[in-house]
Amino acid sequence: MILDMIDEELLELSRKSDIELDEIYKNIDDICFHNSNRILSAFIENKVSYSDFGDINGYGSYDSGRDKLEKIFATVLGCEDALVRPQIMSGTNAIYLTLSALLKYGDTMISITGTPYDSLLELIGVSGESTQSLMANGVRFEQIDLVDNDFDIEKIKERLKKNDVKLVEIQRSRGYSSRLSLNIKKIKKVIEEIRKVNQNVIIMVDNCYGELVEKLEPGHVGADVIVGSLMKNLGGGIATTGGYVAGREKLVHMVAERLTSPGIGKDQGANFNLNNSFFKGIFMAPSAVRNALKTVVFAAYMLEKLGYKNVSPRFDEDRTDIIQTLELGSKEALVRFTQGIQESSPIDSYVRVLPAPMPGYPFDEVMASGSFTQGSTIELSADAPVIEPYTLYMQGGLTLEYSKLSILLSLTKIKREA
């Protein structure tokens, strides 16, 4: 029994957390209730029927369930239209699909959140030698770094006054960086400032890990297009693959034509009998996100009380995504904590986590992900580059109870093996 393996002092601290975190948990519950209302209302408005779950194969024509699903996603994300497909296999795939549809030879894109997430560097062309990267096909890339965890608005506006930028990219989540994730309030402000100097530039938000964490989405505050993965928040731990692109109708249509073909767009694409899990996934997503948020709050609380200094966000800070960073101080502690997460996972608990190379990443990685869907990060997972200062990136957690057991076992391993 896992509970029998956990240090008693850690269990007692865990019990105290339920009292001290009560108000924070209530606020998370309130956000879940708000977003559940929006999603349930969208289901009712679109008259979802059991018949919408049917398997449509071949070309996938005339799939009314798919059409209703995409209307629901558009509503939930504050957008005109959406593309939600099993053929989009990841968040990285959704981002590449969108950028390659909207950017052509000679166009310029700017990341206004500094260096993009590691796995995006090759698709852009900053690293690697792929002939299919954006830069290899004539797209120019620039970046403007954040200043004190906020947008450098004056520098952004000055650059956009030249009117030669086609697309501005915002990465909401922190990725493998020390910066904080960006909340909707900050995103709203920068969008408003951009529109003062340039009405035509496309504003794209990488929304991965951020959906339903707040009461509003980037689409509600003026983003032109937003992208994400169904193996994260909006899949609710139920969708087994898939991704989405949502935004202005014209832009979504362009992305759809890139996915399928000019002249076909959104009208075809077999659903592989996944409509039911996609509908159920977004229906359950507010609850899944709530549990993921409570999980990372609990993890932050435990480590702070145990004396770890570099925990971000702090347990009592506002959140805009489901990612928690834990600076563990040594390679040994990093590996032990990750092993604890894997050993208390429902799937592949017998697998021993060790540092190893991973495609798309520049350093050896440790990764724990004993999930029902391979690579799902709305289920509890943890990964890190094995480099100083040995910072672990943790996300997900379908229930707080299971997550507590995993975190407590991981902390026990560090304590006993130190």
C-alpha cells in the first residue's frame, strides 16, 4: 500500500494543508463552476445528441457531431470558429500547422514572450536543419524578451510601427524557463496596445496548459487565433489524441485548408470514432483543470513548508496555467522525486526513471508519466532537463487524492534517501 510507504511527518503536514489551503481551493472551485456553466450552456445551445457520437469514416463528410463540437470549442474559447481534429496530434503540431498556414515566404513573425518553448525551436528554424522549418521556407523570425515577467510594450509597439510584421506570437505558459506564466489581464493589455499601432497584424496565442484556469480565454480579449492540445486541459483526461485551433473564421479556414486541402477545408476528416471522447473530454475539462490546479497548489505548499526556496508559483499566488516548477537543488533529488511520481502512477509504475536523451530537447531529460493516454499532461506528470539548478516541471492531476499520494511518496523518497 502506498500510504504505508509515506513518511508520517509528511502525512501530518499534508493534513494541515487541507485547512490552510481551504480559501485557495474555494477560489479554484469558483472558477470551475463559472467555466462549467459556459460549457454546459454551449452543449445545450448546440443541441448535442447521442447520434453526434457516431463513427464517420472514409472522407469524413457530413459529420454533424464534428461541426457541433467545433462550435462548442469556439464558444468556450471566445472565438468565431474552431478546428478540433484527431489529425492534430499535439500542441506542437497545432502550432506548426497554424504558423505554416498563416505565414508565407517573406513574412515576419515575432515572439513577444522571448525564446519559445524548446520543442518549437526546430519548427521555427532557430535550431536544427529541417528543410520544413519556417525559416528554411523564407519566414523571418524575431523575438522581444519579457521585462520583469511582463511584456515590453514600448519595444513591441515601436517594432510594429514599421508595418512589416505578419504575426505576433504569445506563449502563455512558461515552458522551460524561469519566467512566470502570463495571465489574461496582461495578455488583454498587450493586445489593446498592439491594436493602437497596428490593426492588421495577426495575434496568435499558444494557449497550452492555460485553458479554463481563469474565467476568460485569450479569444475573449482580442486574440485572433489560439492553439492547444487535447492531451492537456481541454481533453479533460478523456480525449486520447487531438488538438485545436480557434479564432477568427477566416484564419481558422486557412488552417483547415493547410490540414486537409484547398477547397476541402473543414468539410472532411474522419473522426476515428472519437467524437464521444472529445465531447466528454471538454465536458469534464473544468473538473480536470480544477484538480490539476489543486495538485500544483498542494505540491508548492508542501515544498515551501519543507524549506525549499525556489518554488514557482508560490502556493498562494494566482495562477494562469497548470504548471508548477520545483527547484530541487541536486540531480539526485530531481531523479528521486521523478521516480516517486512514476512509481505511484497507475500505468507503468514498475518503470524506473533515469536521465536520458529525448528527441527535440537539447539536454538529457527525466520524465514521469504513468498515464492512461501516452504523454497526457492533464494527468499527473513531471519532467525536467537534467541541468542546474535541477528544476522540475510538474503538471496535471485528474484527482487531488491520487496526486497527493504521488507527491507524498516522492517527498518521502527524497527524505529517506538523502
